[in-house]
Amino acid sequence: MKRSINLRQIEAFKAVVEAGTVSQAAELMRVSQPAVSKLLAHLEEDTELELFDRIRGRLLPSATGMRLYSHIDRIFAGVRQVEHAVELIKREERGHVAIGVLPAFSGMFISHATKRFLVEHHNAHISVVGRSSQFIVDWVLRSQLDIGIVNTNLEHPLIESFPLGPGQLVCILPKEHELAGREVIEASDLDGLPFVGFSPENRTRQKIDAVLEQHGVRTKLSLEASLATAVCEMVADGMGVSVLDPLLAFSQRERLAIKRFKPTIKSDLRLCRLGANQGMKLIEDYIRAAQATAEEMFASMKVASLTAFSEK
């Protein structure tokens, strides 16, 4: 009687294709190399397909093998989605919300937002991890995080995002700067001034550079930093001026002059979650708490001519 293929054979086949060698696949599966070889031999025998080419003692997936692998990979991806869904349901039932934030929001902001959220959900368990936008988006997609606070352009079909803050960048200056008395800072006002910028790969930096170049403005880019907290500290200490999202400057607001910047540069600061999680009460309520906290913080900064959130 012809044998049916089994899950262990499929796992061995998938491991060899992904690892590249039988020995590495055996390590991944925590079995011996002969055991993996036997599983592969049985799979080829049971399917009556030539899944590998034997070249100089190595197994290389054949065209047929790669066709089979593509089907197997889709099935395993579906299983992973089920596992993620199970984890989400468990977190929801336990009253657990996992949040990923940029380092600049891992202190006062997340504390205030969580305190606001816990007024209604006092038995909830909140976990917070500080990471870069790239990591946060990836972990939201993997369902390792329920909510992310990121500063990046989000155009992923599985992710929904929401504004956090007024939606546009501001200019920050030292309190005693000669331009600190103005309500609005024009791009041309920055010509020739010492400027504290984000790292070149930062999307906000790239948008600012494009606007300044468009207006023929050349600043003295004297300092660069990857973290908004460092940029704000340097500006507050009188080492230059900068342009960023106002909420990133909140912790240093007493030491900075924070002004509307023209032309308007849209901020990429967003809250995000999986679209599939729409309607999950804990997640939706935390997003609302974070947005309310952002509005409250921004209002306290009293940026002239920029008094309302530009996007809802």
C-alpha cells in the first residue's frame, strides 16, 4: 500500500531548502543527518517527484522541488498567522497590551498615556518596549506588538495608522536665540545658521533637506544625532537650531523656543496596529488614550499659530 506523506517529511524538506544543507537542517530539527536524509528519501518516494538534484555530493532543490516548496511555505505562513491570532486573543483575554515606542516616547509620554488608559482598564497589564520604527513595524506585523508609535511613512496593506500630534514639524531654537521672538520661522531664516540634524538615513532629515534645498537655504550642519532627545539637548545647549515633530521636543520644552515652521513639512509620527485588530477594545482604547495625551501635551506647549491638530 502506498504511504501518505507526513508532516515530519515536509518539515525536513522545508528545513533543507531554507538551511541549504542537510547538516544544517538536522541541527534545526535537532535530529541526525541520516534521519533527515531518510525523511527526504521517503518524501521523494511517496510523492514520486524528484525534489532534489544531486550535484557533487550536495542536495540542491530542483525546479519541481521549488514549486512544492512555494506551496509548503504558504501553508506554513498560514499556520504562523493562526499562531499570531491565538497570541492576540490570549493577550486580549488577559487584558494585556504590548506597545512598541520610539526611545523619545518611552518616558513621560508613555507613562501619561498609560495612566490615562488605566483609569478605565485598571486591571490591564501593559508592556512597553523601546525600539526603532523599523523594528516596531516588523513586530506589529508579527503580532508581537499590539500597538506601535513610529516615525516613518506607513504604506503596508496589513497595517492601519493614526495621527499622533499636530501633523507637521516645528522649528526649535535655544531660548535666547535671536529668532526666538518670532511666531513663525521661515526656511530662509535658517540660511547660514548652525543646524543640528538627524542622521542622513533618517526620513525626517531627508524631508527637511529637500525643503531647504528647494528654497536655496544652506545651513551650517555642525552636528548630527540619531535620537530626537540628543537633537533637543544640543539645541537647548545653544549648539544650533533644528526642525522636528513638536512632541519629540516635549521633554525639553522649558529650555527651547518652539515655533511654527514654514513651509509646512508633514510629520510621519503615527500610531499603528494591524488592520485585523480593528474593534479590539483594549487596543482601540489605548490608541485613544495616546492621542488624547498627545493633544494635551501639544496644547501645553503653546506653539503660536499652530493650535490645532491638522489631521484627524
